[in-house]
Amino acid sequence: MRKSKSMYWKLSAYFFFFFFTWSASYSLFSIWLGQEISLNGAETGVIFTVNAIFALCMQPLYGYISDKIGLKKHILFLISSLLLFVGPFYIFIYGPLLQYNVFLGAITGGLYLGIAFLAGIGAIESYVEKVSRKYDFEYGKSRMWGSLGWAAATFFAGQLFNINPNINFWIASVSAVILFIIMMTIKVEMTDSEMERAESVNFKQIGYLFANKHLWFFILYVLGVTCIYNVYDQQFPNYFSSTFSTVALGNQIYGYLNSLQVFLEAGMMFLAPFIVNKIGAKKGLILAGFLMAFRIMGSGLVIGPYGISAMKLIHALELPIMLISVFKYLAANFDTRLSSILYLVGYQFTSQVGASIFSPIAGMSYDIRGFANTYVIMGVFVFVFTTISIFTLKKEPKKLGPKPNKHIETA
């Protein structure tokens, strides 16, 4: 029991400072690209597309390695080390390169951000979810601290951005130092049977996995539903800021709004496991999809910052239910030895594929049709695919079996 509590708090702290680092450096990313680097909507869409491409290249690799090494923390060490340089990277490398040549900057930034954040988050979430099953605590309660970390950084991000965007980048690096120290204290125990299960993962099993029609129906849901909220969020700060008398005021208010949203999201991360356990993982995915469709369509139909803010806050209800449902759906319906591959490829990789396709289309649509009309189209798209998923996602997940527990070694 003591070991379980200790592991819960260490991984919760790791989540907090990872998301704090990510938020401080990335929550106003599209505003930074538009206002500091002076990129237009189409160029910003290209940046997000390149980021998505690099992330999706890393996700299958992270997934396979994660399942092959089991509960060893090698990937956490790599990610934590990279994040130590996040501030200098933005200030001295990424920004100047984007101003010199957009495509050269996009490739450099995509490589770093893809490995450290955009693919890194999936590897971290998958790792913590595995540990939560071993040490018998709810993943959502640990992931809640990540949301609090994001909210804590975004609360001041807008105001600090108006003073000097580089302040946020330096704060991110300081947070990364704390993250690295926490990572060094984490020691996960592995049984002989757990090590054997991890080492038994091979490409033949992965081939069988991708021959399963239920995995492809899940991937269809991800492509038609979950990847759209990433595309929606990419340039939303620019739309929100444009509804205020000055862009600076919009940036500041968006920081407060985003912080409030993520605080509410943290509360829902605590409650989401109870909701999903009650209604089931499939119904959780469907509920999250319809909430998302309503939120995105509503963002295009309401008028003024108050209405838009209300739509944005629905994200706090939708995301926790979706994330917890994804993990529970995959763990209940597929081989748990391949849980990292399932999450990083079936969910994260697929989301990035969708983002790489839809981001430039959305960027051009923003420039041509405007944000409001584009959001209505996106919302209808999500509604249609959520409805299809009612009939394609698996109905009754099977229950997980017992966990082996003998001959402990330290990873």
C-alpha cells in the first residue's frame, strides 16, 4: 500500500511538471507563430502538419520500444533530458529559423517538438497507465495532476506573453529541471513474468493485432472524431483573441480561460473513471464524441467572447471522459502486452495522421471561409463519425485478468 501511494505521488508530480513545461512553452504556440513570427493561417497550418508528421514517425517506435522494455523508464529519461533545453531551443534556434526560412524552421521544430512533446506525451501516458494497473491506482487520478500543471502555467502565460514571450520559455526550462529530478527518483519493480511478457512482444503479434477488425473500427473513430479536436484547438487562440478590442487583451483573457478550462478538466479527470466504469468504455467514447461535436459546432454558431468561452469550456467535460474511455476500451478488448502500441499507434499515431491531413485544409478554410463557418463544418463531421461509431465499436468489453506478482526486480 505504501509503495502504491509513493508511486502514485511520484508519477502525479511527473505529470504535473511535464504538462507545466509543455503548457508554458506551447499553450500560446499559434499566437506566438502569428504575432511574434508573423506567419499567416496557411503557414501556421504547415507548421502543425510538420509537427504532426514528426510525431507520427516517433509514435510507432515509442510504442514498440515501450512494450518491449516493459516498465523500465528509458523513454522517460530521454524525454526528460530533451526538455531541459526547451527554453533555449525556442529562443535561440526555433524562432530565428522560422523567420529565416519557414520550412527549415518547421522541420527543425517538428523534430524536437515531435520527440519531446507530441509523441512524448503518448509514451508517458502509456507508461503511467501500465504502472497504474500494476500498483492498483486509477490512471485518471494521476493524469489529473497533468491537467493541473497545464492550468497552472496557462494562468499566467497570456499576461507574460504580452510582456515578453521568452519569459514563458525560460519558465518551461526551470520546470523541466524539476521534472528531471523527479524522474530520477522513480523506481518501478518488475516481476520475472512481467519481464518475460515484455520480452515476448514481436512483430508477428503486432501483425495479428492489426488483422483485428475491431482495432480498425476504433481507428475509424479516432480519425473521424478525436483528431478533429486537435485541429480545432490549433488556431483557436487566434480566433478567440480576435473577438476582443485589442489582441493583447484577448491573449490575456485566453490565458485565464484556458487555465479555468484545465482546472475544470482536472476535476473531471478525477470523476471520469467513475463515469466510464459506470457506463462502459464504448458509451464513454460515444458520449465524448457528441460533446465534441456540440462544442465545435457551437463555437461557430455563438457570437461574442462569452458564448465562445462557454463552448470552449465543454472541452473540460469531454477530454477526460474520452481519454479514460480510450485506455479502458483498449485494455479490455486487446492484448495488454501491446498496450503501448495500441495507444501510441491506434490512438496517438492515428490522431496525428488525421491532423497532418486536416490541419492545412483547416488553415486554408480559416483564411477563405473564416473561423466560424469552418467550425460548423468540422462539428458536423465529428457528429457523423460519432454516429457511425455507435454501430462499429465493440459492444461488451471483456474483463481484465489477474496480474502476476512474484520475483521482483528493480527496473
